[in-house]
Amino acid sequence: MSSPRIALEDRYCAHNYAPLPVVLSRGRGVWLWDEDGKRYMDMMSAYSAVSFGHSHPALVTALTHQAGQLAVTSRAFYSDQLGKFLQLLCEMTGMAKALPMNSGTEAVETSLKAARKWAYQVKGVPDQQAQIIVCAGNFAGRSTTIVGFSSEAQYRDGFGPFDGGFVIIPYGDAAALEAAITSRTAAFLVEPIQGEGGIIVPPDGYLAQCREICTRRNVLLICDEVQTGLGRSGRLLACDHEGIRPDGLILGKALGGGLLPVSAFLARSDVMDVFTPGDHGSTFGGNALSAAVAYAALSLLRDGELIEAAELRGQQLRAGLRAIRHPAVRSVRGKGLLIGLELDPDLISARTFCERLMENGVLSKETHHTVVRFAPPLIISADEVDAALHIIEYVFATFPTTHMEVCT
């Protein structure tokens, strides 16, 4: 029987999501509990927002302490929290300046504004003619500008007209980037690993090639690391796997410690300095409460232990998934603790697989109807990874391997 809480949400909430039928009421570490007290392992981490686990004591302490002191005043005034947060953020990432926002979408929008104004003021692109190159399969948010450069038909359907100014090229193809650049190109916006696109990892050397091309052609390389940043890929930043530094960097999700929406656009000085007072802003962006929590979240990463653990546990999880022998498994891919299990939809629906995982105490979510994501909190232990693999193997065993039924 459906939960009355599900019925209540369905009655009053817009149907812009299709949640799994579980009502969660409590979380601690890698674990979640539903309204009936059943325990689940969280293998999605709210799309990487809960990288430090649920209710991490250091983050909860930072949140509650700061909430009792000062939360929101708007950026009309200085606070005693924002400066030290941005200093730590810039020092850890190697970027010169940062502009704090709330959601990942807002940070991406900030990067687009910065790139365009830089193109006009610094590069000399004629007014209103700047172009930004993006990749097919991208996911950068849900604003009308952003869905306007999506290659996913559903994200665009019914929301036009769109502004234009974007060029879409294949992902993982550096030659396509080179060919698409013109004198009007302001920036190349790219995810080091495509998350919502299906956990797509580009060929080795791709980002390094893009870095060289963008430098040579005077084009900004902007890396969208809203999902992949802050340890998720087994490095502080996913672009660290190739030892490159972008001209612009977009962070979010884990930056808020799983407690608050916190995001930022970071860039080199000549890019960020195109902004003047009144050009851009946010009532909540950079508020003292968010800054204090984000500072505490970054502090958890400073010694590198969680990042190293993400690399090791990711290797363990990928190896375990690749050891599963089932005809529905097409591929296992990813880096660190951002992993995609691609299934043959003619044999097993990814949605059905996630529903059966839920029934057996593991929570995840499908993407593009064919890929099951596994992105647990970075604090997950080796024993917990083994426990998750045991359940995943059991769920596969519930699907026949001969004369397979089609699950839709």
C-alpha cells in the first residue's frame, strides 16, 4: 500500500521527478532509514552532494554553531566567514578568485556570463557574437539557457525559444574542438566525466589535449566539476587526473557538505575581473552560514585521506562489478567513486534494477534508462563496499540468465 506521505507529496508537488517509492526519515554516514525503520545503504549521495556522508558530526557542528551566530545578511555587507572560505577554496584548487553562489546551475550561469564578458572586453570578440562550445551529452543544469544547449530532447521540449550562442560537438573528441573554434569562440565548457550523461569517461589525454588547444587558440577552458569535484573521482578535481588547470572551474554539490546548497565559479583574475558591482549577484550566495559549512567541508579534504579512500574504494567497487557475469551487463566505467553500470535495456531495465536494489536495502538511481549509478559517500568502508556488492550480485541473480524476460 502506498505511503500517505507519498500521496501527500504527489498531491501538492509538481511531478518533475519520478522518485523511487521509499520515504526516508533519517540518515547517518552511508546509511538511510525509511519511515518504517528499514535501513538502506546510500549508493548515490544525492548526486555527490552528500560526499561526506549523512549528518557528518563536524559539518553538523559547523552548521549549528554558525546558525546560532549569523546566517544570512546578503552580500550588501561583509561577513567574518566568507573571506576565509574563499581563501581556502582558491588555495586548494589553485584558482585566483571565486564567486560564490548556491546551486550548480547558478554557478554554470555565472561561468557563461563571465566567459561572454571576457570575450568582449579582453579577447575583442564583437558585441553579441560570442560563442561557447559544449559537448553532446552534457548536463549543466535546468535553466532555460542551459537546456538550450542540451542535446537531450526532453530537456528542451516545450521550453524554447532558446538564446543560441552555443556550438555542440562530440564528447571526447579533441579534433572536433579544434575544428569548432573560430575568432568568436569565448570558451569551451566541459565535464571531465559526464555524470547525468551516463558516467561517460573520455579517452586518456583528452583534457590535456583540450587544454593545449584552448591555450593556443585563446579560448577559455571551463571545467564543470559540480559532480566530479572535491574528491569524487579519486582526486581533488577530476581534471587533476591529467594534471591540467582550467581557466574557469565550477564547483557545487559536495561543497555544501550535504547540508546546504553551496556552489562557486572560480577563475583566473582576468576572467573574474570583468565583473563589477551590479553585474551579478545572489541574495543567498556567499552567506555566512553557507561559508562556514563549506569551509568545514573543505577542511575534511585537506589531509587527502578521504580522496585517497575514494580512489581505493572505487577500485574495489569497479573490480567487484566487473566480476559479475550476467548477459545484461554491458560495461562498468568511472573513476573513483563515480561509477556507472550500463545494462542492456532489452534484458533489464535500469529502473527495474534500481527498484529491486531498493527492495534489498541499496538506494541508487538510473540515468538514461540504461545506466545504474554507484556514487556512495567517500567515507564508505571496504566492508560496506563488499556488502553493497553482495546485494548487487543477489539482485542480478533474481533476473534469469537464460531465455531472459524483458523487464520494463
